[in-house]
Amino acid sequence: MARKAAGKPPEEILLDWKREQASLKARVVDRDTEAWQRDPAFSGLQRVGGVDVSFVKDDSGSACASLVVLSYPELEVLYEDCRMVTLTAPYVSGFLAFRELPFLVDAVQQLRQREPRLMPQVLFVDGNGVLHHRGFGVACHLGVLTDLPCIGVAKKLLQVDGLENNALHKEKIQLLKAGGDSFPLMGGSGTVLGRALRSHDHSTKPLYVSVGHKISLEAAVRLTHSCCKFRIPEPVRQADIRSRDYIRRTQEVQGVPAPPSGRSKEAQRPKACPQGVSEEPAGFSKWLASCGF
């Protein structure tokens, strides 16, 4: 999801970002808040969403932000919104939200205004939730700002609070024999920060699932598994496929040669598909200015 950009913000900006994370962290809810979350079959859950930011090759500042909504349990695309964006804030480990989140929050707000009947009941995020340096990753940030249940799903282990991708961790991965098997990620503090999940029978690499907002870890892991046709949860996978395809089509219109993307052929046809826009979300420049950029 993230790509590094040159430069690092001044120390006072990082302090402001840390203060904002600490302030918003107090609003995170790490328990089930909806009836469907407590149902073994997730009865009542009809729409699941996914977000992603894909980058233009050799350009760390140009990207496509995408939001998709899928039906549940069919996992068919109902809605997609892809737009080219310019990321001004630099990438800093632990502060991904300040670089990418304004565009994703805006996409959710646009959906809420345009097609409220298609609002997702939960969002999957390609990143971490409470499994984070300060316990407030991008999935928490997005959940708090949109007031939606959010699940963080990462492909690599973030090594925080004593968690390490060491021999013991790899031994535990070998014990995950079937899709749905998982084990807790307990940090040195004794806190369970997430779970390593074998998401599919044919995938040997685990996903690292953590609570973002307004859902329990147990429900987050079960739902992640039930949304996996392949290794990656379908909402995130479709957001990634469509954002990359949108970049390719945009470059073709502009006359920029782009390598063909075989994965775009996997994309389903959405029932509703608003046009992407090439502008920054409303208020984004003001937000950057407040951060010193």
C-alpha cells in the first residue's frame, strides 16, 4: 500500500502527528458493536468494503486511491471509486495515515453522500490496526474518522512490542495447517495485538489481522477468513486490482506506455461505478498546511 517518498517532516510535525494519534486512539473501540458481528454466520452482514492506494511506477507521489464495496457473502462488486491523487506528505514508518488517509476518508464520505444504500458495514484496510508502534495504525485511524468498523490486514509482521519474525514465529506458522487456523500475536507487554491467520487452504504465508475499530479480534479474524477466495481478503484484493487497472487506463489516455496488468482481467464488473477524479479531497490542502507542508 505504501511507497516511500524522499524527505522527512520536521521533528515538530512528527510530534504533532504523535499527539493526534494519541488523541484519536482514545476513541478506538476494540469490541463488537453490531449484532451481525456476534452471529456465527454473520447474519445481517450484507456489504463489506476495501480500500487501497496503488502507486504509479517510478513516481512515489502519484497514486490511485480506491474504495470498493462487495456484497456479502457472495463477494461480488457493487460499487467502486478510483481516483488519481497526488500525495504530498512524505512516507514515515508508523505514520502512513497522514500520507494516504485523507483520500480514503474522502472516498467514504463521497459514497455516503452519493449512494448511502451501498455504504459498507465494515472496511478492510491493507495495513495494521492496534498492531502498531503506538497502538494506532491506519485501520484504527480510518475507523475512527469514518465511524465504521475496520479491520487491519497486513501481509508482513510489524515487529513491535517484542514481536519478531524469528525461528519461533516461523515454527508457529508451520503449525497452521488449514485455512482459518491462526495463533495470537502476544507482545512483550502481554497484550494480544492481533493474530496470524492462514487465510486459505492453498496459501502458506499468513496474514496479520488486527482490530481497527468497532469490532473484536475474534470476529475480525473469522470475517477475514470468510472473505478470502485467495490469500488476500476479496475487498482489498479487488481494490488493488481496480486501482492498478485505473492507473493503466489513465496512462493509456495520456499516451504514457504502461505494462499490461494481467490481474485486471480478474476484476468483476461493478453494478455501480462512479467516475474517478484527479483532484485532492476537499480540505486536504488545509490539512497539509496545518501539518506544515
